[in-house]
Amino acid sequence: MRTQVCRYCYKQIRDRDELITASNWFRIRPFHYRCFDLVEQETSTLAGTWKPINSQASLISVILMLALSVWMFATDTLGYVGDLIGLIALYPVVLRIISFVWIESRLPKFIENKRHY
């Protein structure tokens, strides 16, 4: 298994319990949850904002966007514009899948008795 390294402190992320994956303009990066808080505090512009991918709010967004996408593709709502909206709505779904496959699945779920860094 390949280890994941936090993009803020460059230390190893040991399990999914301390992992936050975030995206910023088509980039997906792993962070410790503490380091992600520091990154959010340092961000001064909206363009530099990192959005968490594996949080509860993100999961709700992914489910809603998947439902919207399926509805737009399955029906003839808004014609070709609806198909374009459905395609754009797949963006957070694809990010979540990529995040899970490339980052989260390579880490153990939880390690007991781990040392804090």
C-alpha cells in the first residue's frame, strides 16, 4: 500500500480517521484534518479555496448532483441544455469517486493506539 502525505505539513497520513481530501480547480489533495483547518484559515480569496470532498456535506451534495444528473439525462427536461446541466452536475460525483479510489481506499479505516503527531 502506498502511503499518503499531507500537502500542508508533509507528514504521513496513517488512516482515514485523520484524512480530509480537498479539491481546488480539478486538483485533489490529501490533508490531515488539523492541517486542513490551517489551510482554510490562510485562504484569502475565493479562487484559492479548498473544498472538502469526503465530508458529510459533500456526500449530500454528491447524492443531490447524481440525482439531478440522472433526471436530466433520463428525461427531456430543457432539451440539450438539460443534458449539459446533467453533465456539469457529474463533476462532484467524479471528484468523489476519484478521491475514494486513489486516496481513501489505500488507507486503513482506523488504527488503534496510534501516536499523535
